[in-house]
Amino acid sequence: MKSYTRTANTFKQIKSKLTYNSVWRWHFYAGLFCIPFAIWLSITGGIYLFKPQIEAWIDRDYDNLVVIGQLATPKQQVDVALETVPGSVLNAYEMPTSETSAVRILVGKDKQLQRVYVHPQTLEILNSVPEDERLMQLIFHLHGDLLAGDKGSYLVELAASWMVVLIITGLYLWWPRNVSGLAGIVYPRLTAGRRTFWRDIHSVTGLWVAFFVLFLIISGLPWAKSWGGILKTVRQSTQATVVKQDWTTGRSSELAERQASNTPAASSTGHEGHNMASPATLTDYTILDHIVPVVAAQNLAYPVLISPPNKNGANWSARSDSQNRPLRVNIKLDTNTGEIIERKDFSQRPLLDRIIGVGVAAHEGQLFGWFNQALGVLTALGVFLLGVSSVVLWWGRRNPGTLGAPKVIKRPPLPAYLGLVIVVLGTLLPLLGISLIIILIIEFLILRRIPATRSFLGIGS
């Protein structure tokens, strides 16, 4: 009986070792692909956390103007802004934060958008810059699509999907086995030698940031071209009527939304025609002089944008575009009188939209003030440290002429629970599932048949 027990225990130990080795290899290859993206996203994401402060600093010269006398009307301000881009239309009038602030007016033409800074009294054009060339807009796209449009969005989504694998396998490898004390588990051993130091820095940092990184991945996926597009379809299928979402999915979606906003609404007739645009209102912005004080009285969270009738809606509209999305409000105004005919607060949006909105606000560091930003910075620094420490560990253990992957002890049968995890992840993250199938096909049909490649990559025969 004792002999049987010892044999059973030995078998369990061998199986556990083989499983550990297999998970380690998954972690290694996932990291090899993800680490460059993780470092890049931590840098760009860390910068974007401070968008309000950075933009306020960049625009500081436009928020303390000398204003003497009566201000020009909103219509006059819009008219001079439109002259800077011939053939353009009003995209949005941004409510100034004070009487000494320049008025920011967005004018558009096709898919182009120009931000024009107008002196509120003299109507002098203080600056005019394409929206896509503004620093934080560039950072946004460097972070979300690598400035490569939808293709870049697919690539970032693929990396984010494999980061989920990286986190799960990393936590499995971290899980304490036959250890005493918390050293090397929840805090690093700083004086136990160079290799132990870097291994502990990597594993302990991974423990502390794993949840936050996973949250950032999940909250960022709705913006991705593929995953966000699928979510949009599922989301709409649960709604009895079309409910417009206030986030875009990929660069093409953003440009389509912009073009629709730059396309004046066609005149309409019918029982609701008194609320909709007529041919005379498509280019005449006189009603804006009445709308601005009406919207100002609502005390919406900055920035507040007022838009004329366009392809997205046949009425004038106003909205808070606050990064703290639970503060966002959408208002619909009568085209002829400028009076409010509908107001929709964040709490009135569909449940899924509210969940995503809260997640995005936290993702961008704007949900709960400076502490949210600080937490985001610490997470970004943790991801950066994980990337650096992984490179140090990899370079220190790799043998010349090899990639440095963990050696194959034996290809064990995949435990059922690991197989289930892979199937679930591949289903919830389609790009992960598709890429995994492609990788397995390439490995079994090509890479395993080339001895030199098999030896370099460290894959089994």
C-alpha cells in the first residue's frame, strides 16, 4: 500500500512538473510577442493619463486673453472660423470656460477636422490646427492603433488578447509551491543574488499589477476594431431600437463618425418637421446665439460641444464630452427656437453602455480624480518594469544559437482544465483563437519538419 502511495505521489509530481513546463513555455512565447507592445502601451498610456493637464498647459496662452468691451456673438465667431477652411461647415462650437478664453470652434470638411481658436471679442484667429495633429490626439492613436489605422487596431487587440494569456500563465507560475514565508512571493529578495533579484522583481511586480492590467485590457477592448465591432453587433441586438453608442471602434469608425458630423442634415418634412433642419438653417448659425446661453445654464461638465443638425441627427445638439463619462449629458434642442426638447443623462443610458463608460473613464484615469491617475501611473510603471525584467531574465538564461525558450521535458497530455481555459479564451477573444490555430498549424506542418528551426525555437520533435 505504501509502495502504491509513493508511486501515485511520484506520478503526480511528474505530471505537475510537466504541466508547469508546458505553462512556462506558453508564458515565454506569449511574452516574446507581447513585451514590445506592453512597453509601448505603458508609455503611451501613461502619457495619455494626463491629457487634461497637458492640453491645459499647451493651450495656456489662449485662456488668459485681454478682453475689453462687448464679446462678439457665437454666430460671428463661427463665421470667421469657417473662413479659415474654405468649403467647411460647423462641426461643433466648444463652450469657452471663461470670458477671457479663446473660443474653440471645430470646422469640418469631409473627414477632415480643424480646431480654430478665435478671440471672443476681436474675432482674431489665434491659431488653427488639424485635430489629428494635436499632441494628445496623436498619443491616443499611437496607443490605440499605432498610427496605422484599422490594421494597427487589429495588431494592438491581438497583443492585448495574448497579454491575457501572459497574465493567466504568469499567475500560475507565481503560485507558491513548497515555500515558507512571503519573500519572493509578495515582496522581492533584493540581496539574494542577481538572478533571484530579477526573477523576484518580475514575479512580484506581476502579482501586484495583474488585476489592474487585466482591467485595462478588458476596458480597452470595446474600442478595438474587431472585438469592439462584435460587441457593437451584440449590443444592438439586445436593444428594441437603435441606440447610438458614444465610442468608436477603430480608425475607420472614427472617420465615418466624423464625416457624418460634417455632413449637414437634409431638410425634412412631416409631423416632426418643425423640430428639424430646413434649407435655411443648414448654413445659417444665427440660432446659435440663443442656444449658447440655454446650454450654459445647464452647467454641463467641460468640455461642452454644441453641434448643428447633421447626418447623425436632424436637431441641434449639445453634449458634455468629459473624460469622466458618468458626467456626460446629451441634449437635443429645437432647430427653430433653440429650446431644450430632450435631455439624457448618463444614468439613462443602457446598462452595458454605463458599464463600458465607467470602465473607459477609469482606463483613462479620469473616474476618481488624481488617485485614478496615480493608480494608472503605477500600473504603467509596473508593466514597463515587467517588460524590462523579462528581457533581462531571458537574455541571461538563453544559450547562444537558441531563442532561449524553456526546454521541453516531454509533451504531456494537456490537463482538461487548461484545455477548457484555452477554448474559453479563444472564444471570448476571437483574434487570440484565430492566431492560436494558425500558430499550431505552422508549427506542426512546417517548423517541426526543419531540424535547425526546431532546435532554435526549442519545440519538440
